Amino acid sequence: MLLSLDTSPLFGLPGVADVNQAGDYAFLGNGGTAIFVRPSGGSIRRSLQTGDPVPGVPNSRTDLIGSPRLNSTGKLAFIPQLITSNGLSQAAILVDDGGNLQKIITAADIAPGTGGLIYGRNIALGGFNNSGDIAFTAPLTPLGSLAAVPAQTTLFISPNGGPAVRIAGPGDVAPGTGGTLTGIALAQGSYSLNNAGEVIFRAQIVGGSGGFGLFVGSTGGVRKVVANGDPIPGGGTFSFPTSAPSSFFNNAGQVAFTNGTFFIHSVGTGIVKAVATGDGAPVAIGGTLTLTSFANFSDGGVIVFTANVTGGSTSGGLFRFVPGTGVETVAVVNQAAPGAGSATFSAFAAISINQTGRVSFRGTLTGGAIQRGIYQQSASGNPANVALEGQPTTAPGGGSILLVNATFSKTLDDGRTYFGTDIFNGQADYAEYLGSPALVAPLMNTGENLPAGSRLTLRNFSTQTAGDFLAYNAQQAGGKYSVIQQNSVTNALTTVGMAGDIAPGTGGAKFRASGGFYVNSVGSVVFNGLTIGGTQFLASGVFVWTPVGGVAKLVHFGDIDPNSGAPFTSASIGSLGPSPINDSNQVAFRGTVLNKVGIYVGTAGGAIQRIVQNGDPAPGGGTFNTFSSTLGLNQSGQVAFQATTTGGPGQNSGLFVHTPGGGLAKLAVSGDAAPGGGTFFSFPTTFSFNDSGEVAFIATLNGATAGAFVGAGGSPTQLLARDGTASPAGGTFVMTSSSADILINNQHDVVFRSTLTGGGTDSGYFLRRGAAGQLQVVMHQGQPAPGTPGVFTTIQGSLNTFQGEFFALGPTGEVAMTTTFQGVAGPTLGVFRYRTDNLLEKIIARGDVVPDTAGGILLASSQV
């Protein structure tokens, strides 16, 4: 079946981006589903998108894309996640040289100097320099390994895109410490590599001085910057027992780092103190400094930072430390903000510096009509404004600049500043710019059309289902999201809402994005909506779409809570876990009023009732403190939730159920006796909830054990299985912590996943049919996988802590799951079903033809 969906042709909100000194620009499209390049002075082109083959990797398709890095020649390095012929996720590093894609490495390649190990999926890009060198780390774990398999993270450099060279790994000597390295990590993410071919990393030190340290590696070896126990200039020793210090690394090989005082390490001269709390502020303002943020570091060895000032003419400011000169002022609190009338600076963020010491920043302003601005300051002059909040945007379609979310800047060596801004009441709602105080030009904006050839993508973190209906996100790769409702019987498709649509009840605001969404059995969809414009600048709320009435507002920022007469300052549903909407279109949501968080139930256009808020008495003792975002609402209007309490027993957490007309009831709280012995210790924030008011959950018990349970308010909690009890698959259950891997339906069937020990299998799915059924095996590791020549590999638990990530429980007791089996070519992904007659069967597996796709074959599936 080929889908024809109503999706926007416009760019969505961009992800991570990069700009080089020439003004070439690269950015991730919305959701990481595409990557785009805009050469300086040119037009935007697409480099790669979800679904494209990955060059150099046969039978592959691109999944999500990340880590864009441009060098001075305009070449682009990035990491696509990809699916290959065995259906398992991999990764690669690619370089785009003007439209030609070159593979550098893939996760399945043999890593040099490792005795034949492969790189493994979780590759991290450490940088791409002007010589074409690429630095990266790799875990050296087999593809398909469980998350619990320890990574052997190792650092590599590919000189000028050539064969990779191993730089450092676990067990290597940690120079100058008497110990060895482990736990290697890039110290500055994808900016850890400098133009000299050196990469900065942090590591734990085994033996010797112990603790942690900072090191710099290259193809010529590894050198120490600073480590736990090293002497501090002026007296004392550095103490880094649990982590390495925050740092910046420049192209001269210098490292600036902080332990509360700012230091600079240079090759040949070692560590020198730059500036410390208690040092004098610049003479013109007087007083002393209390350091507050370590903001940036230039190739000229200049540190830019913020500090409070005691005993001076200002309470704080943004400063620059220049070696040989000392501390200079960039801007201070209460200084007049140029171009903003009577407004003065009150705070500084999004700070960057170029090699000449020119600083760009976002200034928060007070005392005038303009609240924020992007500024640039050089030498000892006053800052000049690059962009002011409220001024007209230069992006097509009008609107005005809104800088409340402007969280980054980059100052180029030619004096231009790169920054991003929201757009209020324009055709676009966001743009990224590059310019100087004299001229600011947009690099991209969300009012522009995507390049031709964008692919429809249905890539979803979680697809929601109820009855015959599905709800999911759809978009053109890199474009704005649409929320789609689909009838699985008729295949009728309906667009619930799209970024850019008017949000009802908001004074004309537009939807910018949707967060969590759920569908009910009559086809209604509830969703979180982020809005821009209208009566609020940026806000959010909860909206409900019905097949008859379309989209209606349930609650939005600024709406009045009828229970208190005060406005909501936040309102949202969760994004994972049990559904917060029932077939009567009632919705349970979490809202904040007068700085108190509460749980509410309401209908769009109808009454909103508060059922509990923090500070209320909690059944079982104490008062409510916090509530998880996961709320379950059943057809009777009961609400299940997890909460913490103060003044109560044990670890002060529990599961609770509210019944209309019956009030709140405790299901179980920490300190309560657990079936099978011992007491409950803590409870998961996610659980499964049915229409009888039963909650299925996996909770932690005192003594570092856990168990699977079913409970209902006012009734004894039932034990399904717990750590150390016998498994019907042989051996015993291994349960040591809370888990999301459990589901219950309205027939009281419960299915859960567990690790096992002491038998012939290490994991499996288990099912209890009905309220009094015996526990039985659904499938387990090592069992023959029906319809295949292989056996099931280890059954993976939830990676993202939500119910049903890899399995589903139907209303009649069928169980469906995605898992891997050992195929001819290695671990292979498949979808299987356990029927009500207790027969396990294959539905589809990697390599099988997918019906209604014109002969397409399945590469991967992550959810059922």
C-alpha cells in the first residue's frame, strides 16, 4: 500500500548545525531525517536523507543522521545511523565533498590495533579538521550486543580520510600518572579535534594517581594535560576523583580547564593560573570577581567568562582573560544596551569568541521595551547590536525576531556572528542567521521549501494504537511534522494537525511541533502542542482532535484553572506509557498552577477537575511531592499515577489510583509488605493499566531485588514473579530493578519480559492468562524461531523505559513481539506472534517480501 499523506513541503526546525570560517553552512533537518548543506553564497542542497542507500555499504538504508562538521574547504563529515541486510542498526562516518559521498568507516569494519574487533554501532565523531583528519571513538562491541555488554571505548584518527589509526584505548598507559586508561570519552564532543591533528579526551585512571584526567592524543602519541593528584600552581593538588574537569581545546594545542579556578595548559610551559574567584575585577569597575561560568576559549589563548562582582560599580558581567594583560570587560550588568533605548544588560548567554578576541553573546535586558539582543564586542569598545528582539526579520514572510530561545552563537574570524532565532507572527517561525552589526542574512528558515525529491518518512519513536486506530508522525525528510490518524480496517488516513496550522483558542498562535500523542478506540487523538504567536510568544498546551469536531483546545498556557482561579503555567500529557485519553474523550494531564503541580482530568470545551496536587495528603502517609508524567486513564475515569511523597514511609514513593466519586487509594508504597516477603523499595514511573483499575508493574524491593506484580486500589497486590523464583522456562528469574517490560489487558492477561539464570536460557517473555492462570512461557532465548532456520537470541528489554517497546498484548491475549534470531548471516530481526491457542508463529522477518509494497523487502522493525 502506497500512502498519500498531507505533509508540509517546508523545512521543520533544524537540529545540530555547523558553519565554517568561509560561511559554508550545514544542518540536520527536523528529527535528524536529513542533512543539508548551503555553500557560502549558494542555495541549500540535500546531502543525504532517511531511506537513502549509504555509499559503500551494500543493501543499506539510512536511518537517522547526526554530528555535522564542516572544515575550511567546505567538506562535510557526519554520522548516519543505518539498517543493513541483517536488519540490525549500524552506523558509519561519511564525508560529503561537494555532493560526492565518501565512506570513511562503518560500525562493522575491523578496527585497527584491536586484534580483529569491529568498531561497533555507537561511534562518536570527535571532529573534522582543515587537513581532512577525522577523530572518532568506537565501543568495540559486536553488532546486536545488549546494552549491558561493556564498551571498550577506543579513540581513533583517520588522517585526511585515510585508514584509521588507533590512538588510545583501555589498558594503555596514562602518561604521567603511573596508571592506565579506561572510560575514554571525547572531551568536547564533535569539536575535540584541532587543526594540528590532536584530539582532547578525558579518561579514568586505573592504578597510579587514580581518579580522572585530561589527555591529548595524535598519531604521534598521547600527552597528559592534567590528572588527579597533579600539583596546582601556587600550592595544593588537583582533585578529580569522579570526573575530569570541564575544558576547551584550541588550534594551538592549548587547553583551558577549570576546577573552580581557570587554568591554561600549554605544551612546553605546562599549567598556569588564568583567573580565580577573589581576583580583582578590571579597575574601571573595581571590586573582586566570583566566577560563575566558563564560557569559551580562543585560538589566541583568551578565555571568556561570566562572573559576579563584589564591592564594585556593578553586580556582575561578561569578561575576557587575555594572557599577559589580565581581565578585560566585555559588558556588565546595568550597562546601557546599545540600540535598546533605556534598557540595560542584566545577564549574558550564548557566548562565543574568535581568534582575535571578538566576543558575541545574547544579552538579557531590563528597564526598557526590548528584552533581549545579540551583541558583539571587540577590544575595549562598547558592544554593538547584531539583532534586537522585536525588530523585523530579514527572513521572507515577515515577522519579528524573538530571542528567548537563542542558545548559541559562533563568532567568525571575519567578524560575522552566527546565531538562531524564533520568529514571531511570520510565515516562518524560526531562522538561523550569519551577519555583522551592519548586515544580517538568513542561512535557513522554516518558511522555505525543502529541496525537490524529499522522501516521505514515517520514522516514529512510538506509534500509538487503540481499537482499529493508529496515530503516528509523518513528515517529508527534514520537514515539519504532521500527526496522522489511520483506520487499520479501511486504511483511511486523516491529518490530525500539522506544524504551521492555527492552534484553536490561542489568539492565532500556530502549532510549531507536537509532543506526545495518543489515540482512543473511537479515533480521537490527544496531543501536546507547542505554539508560537497569538497571545503568547512561545507556549504549550494539550489539544484534542475528534473525527467530528477536528482540533479543539483542552488547556493552554495562561488559561484559568477553574479550581483555583489562577492561570496554568504549564500543562502536558506524557509521551510514553498508558493512555491518558479514554473513549469518552476525557483526558488526564499534569498541570502547574501557582507553582504547584497537579493532576487534572477534563474534556475539550468541558469542565476541568483537579484530582490531586503536591502538598495534598497521600494515602499511606505523608504529603504528595512530585508526580511522574505517565498518567493512565481508563474507561471508568480512573487515573493511575506514580508519585513521591514527603513525610511518608520508606523511600517515599508509590503507585496510586483515583476513582471518580471514590477519591484516592494507595495501590502500594515504599515500606509496604511485598507478596513473597520483604518490602517495596521504589516504583517505576511507567506501568500498565486496564479498565478494571488493575496496574501491572515491575518494582524494586528492599535488598536490591525486584518483582512483577498486579495490584488495584484497596485489593491485595498479586505476585507474578520475583528475583530468585522458579521460571517455567527453567532456572530462576533475575530481577534487580524496576522495568517497563510488562503489560496487562482487560481480560486480566499479563505479559512481561525477564532475564533468567541457572537454566538453559538467559531471557524470555512470560504470560499469565486471566486473573488466576498459571505462568507460561511465550518464547525464550535458545528456542527455535518458527519459520526460520535459527534460534532466538537474547530477548532485549526496553531501551527507552516505556511499555510495549518491543512487544504488545492484544485484547484477547495474543502477544506480538519484535526480536532477533540467529540467522544464516548472523542475528536477524523478525516479528512473531503468540496466539491464544499457545502457538508461536513468525509474521515477517528481515528479507521477507512486505505485502502491498511492489515487491519491497523488510529491512527492520522496532515496534509492534
